[in-house]
Amino acid sequence: MSKKIFVKVKTGTKEDKVIPPPLRLVPEDEEWYTVSTKERPVEGRANEAVAKLLAKHFKLPRSQVRLISGATSKRKVFEISV
């Protein structure tokens, strides 16, 4: 089973962190996480850093987090395999 995670990425920040979407009584189709990383978007380093941060946040191995859309965009879609 897999789940899509929608992510807004901020690169070059002072600290690495994952901010989950706000809790809502009625879930939306797309709930966006905000992920901040110290890495710059050079040669895929920021994408790898975001994937590692998401894996840590969801307590999963890095191999279960895969970028499926938005490799060169600030808005990305990751697939989490559970």
C-alpha cells in the first residue's frame, strides 16, 4: 500500500524540519506538508534531503520514500510505501 504526500519545499534554510498540514475536521484532497532543508537545489541534493527528512518524520527507511513528481519544482509529490 502507498500514500501520496504533497510537499512544499524551502531550501537553504537554517534548520531541517517537517511541518505537517494543519488538522482539519474535513480532510482536503491534497494536504500539503512544508519541508525546510539546509541543502540547496543543486544536483538533486535538496530532493534527497527532503526524502530523508520525510522518511525520518514517518519513521520509515529511506527506501520507502520516492519522489514521483516535481523534481525541479518547489511543490513536489512523494510516494510513501507502507
